[in-house]
Amino acid sequence: MRRVLLLALLLVFPGCGTTQQRSGTEQLLLSDAVDRSIDRIDLSVLSGETVYLDATYIEPVKGTGYVNSSYIISALRQKLITAGCLLKSVPDEADYIVEARVGALGTDAVEVTYGIPASNALGAAASLISSTAALPSIPEISVGKRNGTMSTAKVVCFAYHRESGHPVWQSGTAVAKSDAKESWFFGAGPWQRGSIYEGTQFAGAKLSLFRRRRKETDRPNGIRIADAHRFADPDELEERLQMAEQKSDGADATDIVPVGHQQPSASDSSP
């Protein structure tokens, strides 16, 4: 009922709106596409192993603002650590090498007008005839308008044993898309929705009338890069490190358990 009332008000009181700066939106789309692509990579096979990330073939990306090679490498490092890998800064200290590359990173845009677009074709034709007075251009006459922007990222990884060079794992192609749509109806807008928004927005303000339901296929295995999550309490971690150093029997190791990518159970989250 509220949706019907809102649409009726839009028909009675049409308005207008424009978007001036899109660089921030494009950067959000690119970074979101990178995060989604890397989240599709399942690194659980290397959990608990010492790993070095070889980013030699991730070339610097020009013209994409802050979403450059450094951002992609940092996101990959974060994914390796949260998957339980013991990340090393020197190749000789790692048992396995993970090599990564970027196959695509870019943004496409489309604009659709429902009605008659603006045109100055008649004026241009009249200017060819010197005796003809200049004719005004035809303004845009539309009932609706839609702009869409979509970013695409493709990230591929594979791992091999450092000493033997034997292949142990490959990620397959991880392609992800991120989108943002803006619509105008009878001059009212922009209505904004897409993967970078939480629900539908009107001219930058969130609306509670429309909520986007996330598909199950959108949810990757484990913890997403965009999720807020605390893996360990700093005080407890320091105590466990001190206890591990104080062990003098030389037997197997440590009380430190590498972080995993499993979701916390209900019992762990209860107070």
C-alpha cells in the first residue's frame, strides 16, 4: 500500500535530479568487484601452510584511482591470512608460492531514455541553407531515464611447492561484477540501487520501502573481505605467544592455532 501511495505522489508531484560526480561511485564499483572476485577464491587447501604471495604479474593499473595493484595485492594478502595461511614476506621462508594475476578490471556504462532524446538535427540541417532561419533544437521529452554502470574484475591464482616446483592448486577463473543503477520517472530521481548500495536510495537517501534480498549465490564460502570480524583478542594472543616461547621441551610446537575461514558457531557468539 505504501508503495502505491508513493508512486501516486510521484505522478502528481514530479521532480528532477541529476548526478554530477561519478568518480567516487566508479571507485566503489571497482573495489567491490575486486573484493567479490577474490572472495570467490577458496584458499582452504593451503590453510596452516607457510605461503608467499608472488605478485610479480599484477601490473600497476592506470586510470582507476585508488583501485590499483596495491589494493588488489592487499586484498589477496588479507584473504590468504583469513583463510588460515601463514603468510611470509620472503619466498625462501615459505613452503608454497601463490602466484596471482588480474585478467580484467574495468567499468562499462549504459544510458537509456524512454521517450524522445534531445536533438539539434533540424537546426544543423537548416544551417546548410543560408536563407533559412536557425531552428531551435528539440529538447528531451521522456517519461523515464535509466543510467547503469557495471564494473568487472577477474582474478586468477595458482600455487606450487617452492622447492620442487610441483603444482598443488589452482583457483580457476574468479570473475565478479558490481553494478549501480540510477533511474528517473517523470523527472523524479535519481532512484539508486545496485550491489554497492544497501537497498534502494532516492537522491542519496536510503529508503526502507525497498530492500534488496541477497541471493545465496552471492555469499562466498567463509568470511568475506567486506565483513567486519575479530579473529583474536590482542591480550589473549600475547599471552599465548608468551606461553609458546616459554616451552623448553622442544616438542611440537605451539598453542597458536592459525585463523580459519569457518563461520563462528552459535555457542561461540553467545554471551
